[in-house]
Amino acid sequence: MRILFLDWPCFSAVDVQFTLEQAGHEFVPFFHEDYIQRRSKAFDQAFEEFIGDTHYDCCFSFNYFHIVSNNCKKFNIKYIAVIYDSPEIMLYSYSLINPTNYVFMFDKAEYTYLKNGGISTVYYYPLPVNSTIIDYLMTKNYDKDRLSAEVSFVGSLYNESHTFFDRLTNLNDYTKGYLDAIMEAQLKIQGYHFIPELLTPDILSDLQKSCPCESDPSGIETPEYVYSTYFIDRKLTSIERQRLLTAVAKHCSLRLYTLDPKAIIPGATNMGSVEYYSEMPYVFANSKINLNISLRSIQSGIPLRAMDIMGAGGFLLSNYQADFLDYFIPDEDFVYYESEEDLCEKVEYYLSHEAKRKEIAHNGHEKVKQNHSFEKFFEHIFSIVFP
């Protein structure tokens, strides 16, 4: 098949190209800077000129793009979008119902919400991972001192000064207190996301006054969705990661790998950022324990970071996400914690039980390698798109 690939700066593009070309497909990259826009005559023209008279069996992208979907519909090209980000506001575009769409979602809870709403173009499937890359990387020279840890966390603390939540500067005292209360309640609960239900009309009105949010005419995203996922969930994640990592650092040597060189977790060492392909797998493979603290907008899905950890043969200690249980066995393939106290106890336990820790890491790696490779992933989605 000839496959058009939207070549934006995404993770795993190399894996996609390698997998498709190894399977005998023609991989054709296309890029235009307006891919993120909902409307762009420049993009439409560039897409049409690029397509020309050439036949494409499908177009593929990581994440879903409204303007790409509409152009694929125009030229009757099947559009395969694989979601790995959360939140993904473009999923609430009217274009999602385009008959040429095949949108694969890693979060079963959000998939179920859309499917039950009558959207027939969405599918649930966990994200793929290149589980063989670590074998190749281990034959190369690398900075083992920097890319090793007793306990590591790779990710953002979402504490940048420009966060959406920090723009809510003119809220009345009642709204401030209300938001603080529901956020503290949500932090105590895993497996159920109730913030949108608690954003009452009065609260939404005050939020709108402080930082107005208007839906795009091409979408159906609600103010509850936007304020919950883009404002509150990121703040929740920031609070949760700060608290949990601070607690862990009291019990062990913790290394933080993050884009923000000024980020501080008391007792932890900030090692700076790591490059996705050339460095991050080493961290996962060479950390005794890899922590995953999911972004709160991911309701039930297995984050890409968690799959990458297991794919690199690392021991994964994660918060509870329901979708893990569809494909992995707790305490056999990975371990999840239920509270701050539980997290600290499990860190101490698995640091002192090396054989058990290595057995679990091995099991998770083997299961990912067997069931969640890019090859298996494309076999699955092509069986749906080209039955």
C-alpha cells in the first residue's frame, strides 16, 4: 500500500516508517505548518497539490487533526489517526464523524463515551511500543552514570508559570475554595474522573469571567470539558506529582528527568531532559524502579510512558489505570500503587527485593514484545481499515 504520513514532530515516527517499509508498504511523508489549524486555505491547497493524481490507500497520523480529516474526506482517502496525547480537543470536532475516519484511542473510558454517543469512527486499542530497540541500544556507548537511577521519574511537573490554571486570577473567594475542595477530593480518587460533573453553572460563569473559553464553531467541546482537562487536570497532575515525588525522595535516591532545568523536588536530583530515542530507553532499562504518575486527563488508558518503560525492560510502578487490567497482570507484569503511603512502601519493598523486581520487569517486557509491537499494532488496525 501507499501510505501518506503526516510528518509533524511526533514520537515514534521512525518506528512507523520502519515497520511499514519492512512490511513492503510505501511510506510518503507530508508536512504543512498549518496541520494544527481547523481551517487553512494554505493547507488545503498544499494537500491537494501534494496528492495530485497519486493514489493513496490511507493517510496516517499520530493524534487527530480536523483539517487532515476534512481533506481526506474530500479526496476519499481513509484517515487513520492514533491518539497518544490527552487531552485531545480535536476529538470533539464535528469532522470526527467523517466516514473516511478510523480513530484509534488508548483511553477506553473516553472511547466508550464517544462510542456511546453514536460515534462509529472510533476504536479502542492500547498504544504500540518498540520493545526491541533497547537490545540494539545496549550495544552502543552511552552515559551510564547519567542515564541510571535507583528510582526515576521521566516527565513534566506541569509547574510552568504559563499554565492555564494560573490564568484564573480574578476568581471570587467561593470559587477558589470550591475548586480547591474538589481538587483535593479528586486527588484521593483513582479510576473515576468526576471534576466535570462538579463544575456547576455558577462556577463555570466565574471561570468564564476570569479566563473566557469559547467553543470553536467546528467543534462540540463544552466549557466543562475545557476547564476540566486543560485547566484543572493539569493543575491536579502538578500537585500530585510534586507531593508523591517529594514523599518518595524521603525514602530513596530519586532522579528526575524533565524539560524544566529549574524544577525542584526536595531530596531529588534534577538530571534535565532526555531525548526520546537516544536516551530515554536507557533510563528505563537502568532504573531499578520507574515511576509513572499519569496525567489526570487520562481517565483509564495506559499512557505511552508506561508502555515505553515496559518496552525497554524497565520495572514499572504506576498509579492505577483500569486499562492495564485488559492486557497486564498486576504484581506479575507491573505494579500499581493506591496512595502516597502505598507508593512509598512499594518503593522500599521492591528496592530490597531485587529478584522479584527483575522478574516483574522481565514479564512486562516479554508481554509487550509479544502483544504490543508496532507490527502487531498495524496488523490489528489494517484488519479493521481494510477488512
